[in-house]
Amino acid sequence: DGGITQSPKYLFRKEGQNVTLSCEQNLNHDAMYWYRQDPGQGLRLIYYSQIVNDFQKGDIAEGYSVSREKKESFPLTVTSAQKNPTAFYLCASSARTLTDTQYFGPGTRLTVL
Amino acid sequence: GDSVTQMEGPVTLSEEAFLTINCTYTATGYPSLFWYVQYPGEGLQLLLKATKADDKGSNKGFEATYRKETTSFHLEKGSVQVSDSAVYFCALSVLEESSYKLIFGSGTRLLVRP
């Protein structure tokens, strides 16, 4: 089945530690995105990537980093510089050149202890 | 800048009631409009979309019409079920630097009681 997978579903981190969230897609989509969702709020864009080895900052990139070494994978690292990292993180992808519709993974809930 | 405004929730309805969730937008140009649904603890699922004025998107009994004159994209369903309980997000798509980006409303929680 084609889709987007994110792992792990729940992640706990101590303050001061970096942590990496995984996102993989087998939809052959060019573009991939990372969003952050806080309780009772909409989604805010962290980073996005249109093609391999290229990515751009979104609206709230500070304290986060990404890489795009393969088309299928777009991991997000939450660094210790992120002041308030506890949130629900969603990955999405789209066939950039064909449509603007984005499809989402199941999400990772990160809690900083 | 571009933005999306949704009615605040929660919206609480009895089963088989009529649903309307209001969504208005501000945008330059002619964005595509979307409704996504999020069930508890899950990611977002695309519910429906419309790409130009007067288009009607529909799926699973839900409908929304792209109204350019009122800059609205209200979500409707004639008869809701308990299983429709979820958070609904309205979004618009903007093209920036050759890449599409979604701008989301804050979401509206729907609770349907038996």
C-alpha cells in the first residue's frame, strides 16, 4: 500500500537532547513537508523540500534541522535549541509538479521531560 | 498575508442533524481550497478540495462550494453520524517560489452525540 509512515508514534526526550523524527513515503512524491501542531491550534510549517538535496525554511524553522538525501525520506531533527519542543509533528508529501494536494502521515507526538 | 478563519468549536450535534462549519479566507490570486479531517491521535486526511470558483468538492456526504464573491468555503453535511466526530481543518494553497504551501485554519472540533 502506498502512503506515508512516521516513526515512532510517541517519543520522549530529556531537555538538552537532540532527537530525530522519521518520515518515509512510497508515493513517488517530489515534495515533502514538516508541520508542528499544538493543542487547539492549526498546523505551522517547519521545513519543506521540493527535490532531493534541497530544502527551505518554513514559518517556524528555528531549533529544527532536516535533510533530504533520498526522495523517499525527510527526517526532522529537533535540536536542544528549540525552546518548546513538546508538540505533535506531522509529515506530508505532494506530487509537486502535478498537484498542490498534500497527504499526511499519522504523526509523532514528542514530549520533553 | 494569506489566511484562513474558521468558526470556533466545539460544535456539538445530535446524530442525523445538519452540519455547517464556516470557513472564510483571505488570499491574493486564486488559491485551491481544502477540508481536512483529523481523528483523535491521528494525522490529517484529505476530505475534499475545490480548485476554482463555483467548484463543489464532495466526499462521504460532506460538501463545500468555493465562493469567490464571499471568500468562503463552508463545510456541510446533511446528516451527521457519531463516527464524524473529529477536528476539521480548512486550508488554502498558495504558490510561493515555485512550491505549493498550505495555510491552515485553527480547526473546528465536532462532537456528535447518539
